[in-house]
Amino acid sequence: MRRTALVLGPLVVLLAGCGGGDQPGNPKVYDRIASLTDCAALQQEFDTAAASHDRAAAGSDQAEAATSYMEAADDRLKELNCY
């Protein structure tokens, strides 16, 4: 699957939460990613995070959270053999 930054979606919601634990960003986003079993929905999560990352200032909390969301989505895509 292509990983393009096509979906802008609810970026503000994704990045509005405060970090918890060792992962930056909103714990609910990680929970949502972990619960998904549909490859297309996971790809959309990745694409949304990638678009957010591209818009965030380098080194910012938003960029760090977006990178972490991308990694979580990618790990889940691999876990489900989506590619």
C-alpha cells in the first residue's frame, strides 16, 4: 500500500491530547490503532499521522507524536500482514 499524506482528517483531535506513559501524544489514539483490524483503516491512520508530521515544526511535540502514531500504525499493519 502507498503511504501518501492524503487524509488530513481530524488532526487537531489526534494531536490535542497530552502524552501519557512512554508514548508521546494521546493514549486514545494508540488504543484506537491497536483495536483496528482493517488494513485500509490502519493505512488511513498512518496517512493522517504522516500529513500531521509534514505540517508540524521539526522537533515539536506534535511532530514527535505524529511520528509515534505512524510507527504504531505501521507496526499494526505489519502485525496483520497488510503488506
